[in-house]
Amino acid sequence: MSEDIEIEREDFVRETVRADLAAGKHAQVVTRFPPEPNGYLHLGHAKSICLNFGVADEFGGRCHLRFDDTNPAKEEQAFIDGIQEDVRWLGFDWGDHLHYASDYFEQLYDWAVHLIKNGDAYVCDLSAEDMRLYRGTLTEPGRPSPGRDYSVEQNLDVFARMRAGEFPEGSYTLRARIDMTSGNMNLRDPALYRIKHAVHPRTGDTWKIYPTYDFAHGQSDAIEGITHSLCTLEFADHRQLYEWLLERVPAPAAPRQYEFARLNITYTVLSKRVLTRLVTEGHVDGWDDPRMPTIRGIRRRGVPAAALKEFIGKLAVSRSDSTVEVQMLDHAIRENLNHNAERRMAVLKPMKVTIRNWPEGQVDMLEAQNHPGRPEMGTRMVPFSGSLWVEQDDFVEDPPRKFFRLGPGREVRLRFAYFMTCEDFVKDADGNVVELICTYDPATKGGNAPDGRKVKGTIHWVSADHAVEANASLLNPLFLSENPSANGDPIADLNPNSMERLTGCKLEPCLADAEPGTPVQFERLGYFSRDQGEGLNFIRTIALRDSYAKAK
Ligand code: ATP
Ligand code: MG
């Protein structure tokens, strides 16, 4: 069966899956992406999604979306909905296989009872603090909990009463009876159930006890017939426990766990815990703040899903931890947008230009290419008049010789329009230049001089009489250091200038109808995407060039 499958890429996961299918171990590969709905997804999750759904697609199998909703205190319906939206946006489909660990609570409870009956689990009344002390350390063995000596009947009785809600939180746990002296701390009688009197987004107040990740995860995999359970390296130490439990419950299948290296990106934090803090402490404007490394954030920024997948497709799926440079992500975004984004003209920091010799009241409609390298993307007509906006930065009062833009007596080409020479300028009371007085050469329409005269600089412009006004947000890296967590708290490494908000930007008229989520290139300035909602607000998806060195 593996013969006719087209393999796009190779890594240890795909190798394993292919070998297992070839050996007839499984008829079909079944994977799952198992987020806990306690936050929205970040770019690390995107790697896991692309791997799980990608492997299933490539090998003709299926991938489940399963919510690991075992801790009601931190989970919310909004996250459940948002996560589905994000996975779909990435282009993946779980078909009928939307599952919840909470769907299995009754089955998990029965299996816990089964473990108790076989002497494989017991109730423990140690406080959380004592449990820690009894567990020992890497160099010291643990000590047995008094619960280890309870009879099966006692254990069954207390466990049933835990379920019935007779005890306060923290008073009892159910633990696996494994080995308090194991070198693997996860095997020192790990907790399987804890008491929580919280309202669960799906089961309400039905349950007073909730399975731990370790007890829910492998058993859920088995219930769903998962063949390859892919998770990140930090779970490698849990694998023995995963197997120990599956051998002791009457599970319908025996999934195997494989670990791969999590995605780390420079200048970025991929930890739900820290991202949650950024939101709740107000360092950003929400999970979809375009500076956030969340899927929602990057979508709002205008990054196409294809660019993100392109980036992830280039990452190694390996067993050793590493950090990829954020420039690699940016490169994928720029490549995608350079190819796909239409070009437009916009002036972010406007300076007024009056063309002295422009015929009063005349408006020229000039043809402008939508993409310099792709004529099939067509052209548009842009109005030109005697009153323009240009960038403040494109004028220098006393320019050096090699400055090829505007200065007194300097001539430039206005993109798609005419040659124009700066004759004079006007200052305000504070001495700031506020207006340029220029002349244009009518013989240069379209941007070439019939006399063969050359100009080195070409600048963009917008007709002042026709411009639409907008706000624009320029994004800078959210963190200052390559490894924001290197010195402890990443919050201390936040870039105070991560967002520059500009108002009064002047755009060519057709941008009034820009589609949110379809980025365009503002010529010479970067790729911009219109934000959702009222008004004309643009977010710079990405600059034309790398600016990480400048962030500091
Ligand atoms: P975080 O580590 O950011 O708190 P998490 O692991 O708690 O995230 P889950 O919702 O439990 O988040 O993760 C769902 C899946 O995504 C898991 O299989 C996990 O291994 C995977 N995952 C999480 N972070 C990364 C990452 N940085 N790179 C690759 N996969 C990841
Ligand atoms: Mg986790």
C-alpha cells in the first residue's frame, strides 16, 4: 500500500509510519492533534498541526481534533471555538472526528475502577505539599503514601465518594501504584485523578473529579484508535507511564507515542503560559494582537496560511531541540507576498507638494501596474494632480551628494507619473519644512524623458485631492532579545516600541475598498493588510527588509 503514496518529505515520523504500514501493523494511519482549550494556538501548535494532519493526508489516513479538556478551571468555550477556526484556517479538516477527552470521562472512570480492583491504583490523602515531599528527588527515592496500604474495598469506597463530591478539593487523589523508587519521577505513583469543584464547559457540574493529562491522554488515544501519538519531547519521560497504563486497562487498541522537537523561534515566546500573561496583564491588545505569535495574531497581521505552511514545511521534524531564526519565517512571508500581493501607493508620513506649473484643475489618470513581475495581474488607473503627498523622508533640506530623492534643485521620478524638480520649500513657525514647491516636466509622462536625461531616484506619491486617509500600525519585534527567556522573565524583555501607530496616512483612492486579510505592498514601505472592523486601519504585515538588528 505504501508504494503508491507520494511522499513529499522525509523524517523519522514519516519513516516510522511508512514502515508500519508496509509491515501491515496498521491498515490506516490515525493521528490526532490534542490541544488543551486553555488558550489560543501559537506557531508551535501550527507545527504539530501540520505534522499530524500532514502525515494523515500523505498516507491516506485520518487525523482527529481532540480537545484535552481535563482541567475545567482554565478552559473556556471561546478557546474551543477559536482553536477550530485556527486549524481550519490552516487548511485542515478533521471530518467527523472532533473529539473531547470529556466524552470519555465515564469510560476513564471505569478504567480507573479497573485499576483499583487490580491493585494498580489507590487513593491518597496526602496534601499536595506532602505529596511533593514524599516523591523524593532525582537522587533520593520516594516514600510510600499511607494510601498504598488501603484495601481495594477502601479504595473503591473513597474513589466513589470522591466522584460523588463528598470531599473538598485537594483532600484526595487517585494514584497509580507503580514504583516510588523509580529513576523516572513520572513513575513514582503519579496522580490519575484530582478533585475539582469547577464547572466544566461541556460536562457542567456532573464531575467532581477530573483525570490528569497522563491518565486521559493515552486512554483517549486508545479509544479513538490512534496509531501514532505524536507529541513534543517534554513528554518523552511520560512514555513509560503512557505504556504502563495502556497495558493495565482493557483498552481496545495500543497506540504508540513518538516525540519530536518542539518549535522554538528567535525573538519569540511560544508558551501558552507566557502568552496568557501577555494578554491578561495587558502587554498586548488580546490574543489576536498582530504582534502575537498566535495563529490568530499572524492571521490578523495578514500573513497568508500558505506562507506559514511554507515555513513549517521547511522545518526539520527531529528529536533534538533547536531554535529557528525568525528571519526564516519572515522570509517565507516575504516570498509569498512578493509573488502574490498587488502593489499600491501610500504615503505614511505625508509632506505636501504643490506643483507650480501644473495646469489649474487638471487631473491625469495614469496607468499603474499591479505587480512589476506579473503583467497578468493587470493595471489600475491612479489620479495625478498638482497637489500631492510624498513621504517626509524623501526630502532633505541639505542633502548629501548621494541622496537621490528630493532636496532643493533635485529632480526625481514620480512612480508611474512624471519627473519633478523641487524648487523651494515652506517652513512653519517652528522651522519644520511643511511643503515643497516643485515643477514637473510634462514631456516625461510615464516616467521617461525624451531627451534621454536620467534621474536616479523614483519615489511614490498620492494625489492630495484624491487621497483617502487611514491609520497604519508598524510592527516591530515584540521582544528585544533573541532568546527572550534567557534572563528569566520574558516580560522584562518586551520591546517598548513593538508597535508604532501612525494616523493621517494618505493612500491612493482604490485602497478605500481594500479587503481585510488580503495584503498589498505599499511600494517602498512594506506589505500591509487592512484590519477588520470600522474605518481604514492598516497593519504592516512585514517590512520589505529585515530589521531585527535595529530593534535593540
Ligand atoms: P505550551 O507548551 O505552549 O504551554 P501546550 O503543550 O501546553 O503548549 P497543548 O494544548 O497541550 O499546549 O498542546 C497541543 C499539542 O501541541 C501537543 O501535542 C503539544 O506537544 C504541541 N505543541 C505545543 N507546543 C509546541 C511547540 N512549540 N512545537 C510543536 N508542538 C507543540
Ligand atoms: Mg501542554
